[in-house]
Amino acid sequence: MPIKKICCIGAGYVGGPTCSVIALKCPNIMVTVVDKSKERIAQWNSDKLPIYEPGLDDVVKKCKGVNLFFSVDIEKGIREADLIFISVNTPTKTFGNGKGRAADLKYVEGAARMIADIADEDKIVVEKSTVPVRAAESIMNILRANHKPGVSYQILSNPEFLSEGTAIDNLLNADRVLIGGEDTKEGLAAVEELCWVYEHWIPRKNILTTNTWSSELSKLAANAFLAQRISSINSLSAVCEATGADVSEVARAVGRDSRIGPKFLQASVGFGGSCFQKDILNLVYICECLNLPEVAAYWQQVIDINEYQKSRFSAKVIGSLFNTVTDKKIALLGFAFKKDTGDTRESPAIHVAKTLLDEGAKLHIYDPKVESAQIIEDLTYAIDDYHVKKSVSLYNDAYSATAGTHAIVVCTEWDEFITLDYKNIYNAMMKPAYVFDGRNILDHDKLMKIGFEVHSIGKQMQRCGVKRTWGSMNQM
């Protein structure tokens, strides 16, 4: 029988957008997103959604109350659904075996136990959360050990490949949809049921089917490969600064090779977000558990280069400001880990802000989409409440944030930062006025003509119109 009702456990960055698009494209399917958080569900049911994602508001408005519902009634959602997505958080463990690397599956296990306790009919259960390889096997063991008589389950893996800021487009125009299941009659039938849902708008040729474990590993592998490209170009940005090469020119030349391509070769202060670091660390842990230390060390280096890049950029800010930022006012433009999202998880801005605060700086922070409470929470966790209250000021626009400051540090590539009136900003700043472009999005020649001392990623330092390498600067 075709799927008539879908329940998604978890109303976060994956579950909310994914199920909203499913509701939009499958008007005959009733879609319910459930979550224990009353506050989060209330936000989904309000005019201000809990996450910012371009295009999401329009999709939700079209479907909410028609065939898309957000509820805290988890029991009803599970009991009535034909298919259940598990889309809960899988953070990196902070203690115990695998601390700092392994995925914490307590929420996945909790969701599986709820399903087993509540369901009184057969269900298709779909992993949507990022999980280690063979996690589906663990879910199945829990369901089979706790199921009610006569109830059976099929477990599928359907990892998300969403990029925050473009998630709705990723869902509507997916490069591929990946579905993994057991190679049994029942397993293959369940795979076809989920394929049927996606075929409402995704061409069948773009729907890939595999065994469950290949699907689970493919998610980790995809993020690891993308992060590897960023770390590779960022490692070369250090070479560019020392030699006089331009990392943008290098990336353009390399990207024209059809075997490589241009995507994810934009040098920056470093990658962040909820997936890359978590998934690579998970992959490192899996390799260590499989007694593959050389493979683990290889992928660990992708993380190490990213941390190096953030530290290198922060050191550049301090070194350029006469090696001291104590009591200097520095404007941080952008706090989200990338543009077009309000997500700050693993944002490089947090690392930069912490380093500058540790050195005694006064920070003026502006981000167009990150809530003030989130910025304070992130910084308080990274440093402490006293220093945050004493040394951090939050602003509602870039002009007030930069007024009276010694330097501007661009941490997020928001489009609005490109079009700011930097002449007026320069006039309102302390002199000499510095710009540290951590995303390489600004017109550096124009800024230098205004009078700024400009520093960027992967290019020789620009100072008063004269190019200098960092090596020569260190000898001054």
C-alpha cells in the first residue's frame, strides 16, 4: 500500500525543511513533525520559524494546516504513521568511550525505543540523522527486542545531503536521493515505498538504492570529501601568503581541471556547521575501532588543518594590530558559520572571538540572522560569562558595530557586507583602520584606496598599497 501518513521525530534543521518539502510535493500524504520541545514546535506553528533558510517560510505557509503539521503529540504521530523518519540530533560524545570523536546515539536510541513502545502496526523506520555505519542494525535490534506481538519493522537509511542556506533548493533539485535497505523481499519493498514518495518530484534516475551500510557510510564520506577540499585549499592559502601567489587565482586554475572542478575551493577562515567536523571525527573513530590507524590519521589531518587555519587567521589579526589588542575595539561582521543561515554550530567566528577576548579585546558583533541570545550563549560556553558581559557588545547593523573600532573582521560571507558604504565606515573608525577579510569577499583594491589596511586569506598582505609577505612582516 502507498504511504499515506509520515511522521518525523525531530523538528530541527533536517526534519523541518525535509518534511515541509515532502508535504509540498506530496499533497496526498499527511506529514507530521513531532518534537519533545514545546518551544520549538510553537515556533514552527508561529510566523517566525525556529530556523532561517531561504524559501522555507513560503513552503511552510503553503502546507501548514493542510497536510503539514507540527506537534508535541509524539505518541499520536508514531501510532498513525506508515513511515517514520528519525531526524534527531547526533552530537559528538563529550565523555566516555570515543569522547570527542564518536557520535552520541542516545537520541536515536530513545526514538527507537519510543517507536517500539508505541507502535501497534507494521512501520517503515527511516534513519535521517547522520549515524555511524551499522547504526541501522542497532535500531533494528532495539525494535525487535521490544516490539509488540505481530508488529514488524523495516529499517531504511536515507541520509540528507543538505547545505544550510540552500537546503530548500537541495531538496527540490536534489543531485541524488540515497536510500539503503536490507536485501530481502520485505526490505526491497520498503525501499520502493520510500522511492515512490520521492518520485513525486525527483526523477527515478536520481534515486540511488544501496544496502543499508553503504548508504550510512556514503553520508560520512561525502562530507569528509567536501571538508577535505576546503582544508586542502586553506593549507595552500598559507603557502600563497608566503610566496606572493594569489589563492583565488590558484583555485581558479585548479578548478578548471575537469577532474577536480571549482566547488569548495574558496579559501576562508575555516569551515564550520553541524556536519563536517562531526562527521569526520565520527569517521576517524570508526577507522580507529577497525584498527586502521593510518586511515584515521589521514582524515584527522583534515580537522587539524581547519583548526590551524582558524588559529592562523586569529594570529594574523593580533599580529597586525601591533601584537596587542588589549582594550582595542574590534568589529566582527558575521557570526553564523556561513551566509544564509542562522546556525552558529562550530562557526569559525566563535574561535576568532574567543581568541580576541582572551587577548583583552572589546568586540562589537553584528550578524543579520543570528539571534543575540545565541551569540551570548556560544561565547559564554567558549570563554565565560564575566568576560562576555564585560567585553562584548551586540549591534543591529554594520555601521553602528564598526563605529569607533580599530579593525573589522569579516567572519561570514553575507552579501550585505559586500555592498556596505566603506567610505563612511572608514571615516567613523580609529586610524589606522584595518580590515581582515576572512572570506575573501570584499573589493580589496577599493578598500585600500579609501585608506584601509587590508588583510585577506591566501594573498600577500596589503599595507598602504604595498604588498608584503608575512615573512617580511615578521622581520620588521
